[in-house]
Amino acid sequence: MADDYRRQGFELERRIFELDIKCSSLRAEKQDDDYLQNASAILDKLKGFYRQGAESSNLSKLLQDYTQVILDITFYEENKLVDQEFPEDCSPFKIQQLLQDLTEPEVLVARLAPAQEVQSVLGIELLECLYWRRGALLYMYCHTLHQRKQWIKKNKDTFLKEGVRYLMRMLQVRNSVKLNDGVVLHDSAAASILSEGIFSDTHLLTMMYIGEMCFWAVKYEDCSDDTTDRKEDRLQFRDIGTQILNKYVLACEGPLQGQGWNTENAKEILSILQ
């Protein structure tokens, strides 16, 4: 057991000090960035922990802090790409790098705490955020470039499929509340939303992103090369987009009516997908 703790400590310590070097380099670009400042503060705390020679008695908390650092640093890097409108020369490589960074917490949990579920180590909100950030990054990339028809055709498998997959995983982290499971909710509107697995504004936005990405995949499909696999892909995108956007519209025009959620774009996409 002691050997396991030491192995965990060395692995995580190495990653923490590597990330600290990266954070310092980025802060040289923008010293007053809130996300980098938060990442730096957490890293200082983590470095202090290891410099004191403490053993990793609470691996879960260390991994949660490490994950928050990853989220903060990658958010800064993503914003740079968005502000630059995803430069063609470097964006594909940079996006793959960001996706790898945002996957690393799950990899570390599997390596350092193999007997535990990722969700039980990181918690629901951090795990949701990791999926959301990967899916939203790919959404923003496709949103910026989707009018380039040839680009969508060439990159659909790489970016659209992966983006939809990450966003669907985000929606599946929490189980929808089943009202016949002994759960009593006195607010019928809240009950309706929770029963559909909608727990926050981010869940609603995720649904809209999925619908749009499915629409782009169908819109820019090359029907002249209609193999069986391509037909199945198109049907899958149609089915997912239709199912998710119907839920979105029902929620926004039902329990959430008057809360500022617009359904015009969702309805227009549905009319095409259906």
C-alpha cells in the first residue's frame, strides 16, 4: 500500500510541476487573466503539499484540484483560438492537444485509482465539465468553419462525430430523475425538466449544440458517394438531432417559457432533419 501511495505521488507530482511551467509561460502573455491566476494559485497549493513531503492520503482531492487547473489553463488557450477565429495552419494540431489535455484527468484516475469510478473520484460537476469543454470546443471550431462545405466533408468524422459524442456523454453523466423512484417534487415545472435530464442552463445549451452539429453533418453530406456506412451515419445524425432538439423545444416552450430561451433556430433545424 505504501508503495502504491508513493507511485501515485511521484506520477501526480511530476504532472503538477510540468503544468506549473506551462502556466507560468502563459501568464507571461497575460498576467492578469483570471483563469490563469486561479490555476497558478491552485498549483502553488499543490506544489506546497509535495514540498512538505506529505503523502497522498486524499488522492481524490488532489486529482480534483489538478483537474481544475487543467480546465482553467485550457480555457485560456481555447479563448485565444476563438479570438483568432481558429487559424487554419495551427488549429487542428492545437485542438487535438487541448482534447488530449482535457482527457488527461480521466486517464490519471484510471491509472492512479483503478479500483474507483472516475465519477466517484472527480465528482459529477468536474466530469460533466470535462465532457462539455471538449464538445463545446469542437462545436466552436465547426461553428467557425462550417460554411466551408469542403472542410465539413473532409473533417466530419474527426470533429462533428467526436463533438456530438462528447456532448452526449455530458448529458449522460447524471441520470434523469425518475419521479416514480420515491422522489417527491412539489414544483411540477422542475419535475418535468429533471425527468428529462436537464439540470442546468449548460445542459440546455449542450442540447442546442448537438442539434446544430447534427444539422451540419446532414446538410454537408455528399450524397453522390452514398455507401451503406454513410447512409447509416446520416440517419444517426438525423435521429440524434431530432430527439435532442425535440426535448429542447418542449422544455423551452413548456416549463422554461419566458426564461429567455429561443426556439426558432431549433424548430428550423427540426423541420429540415425531419
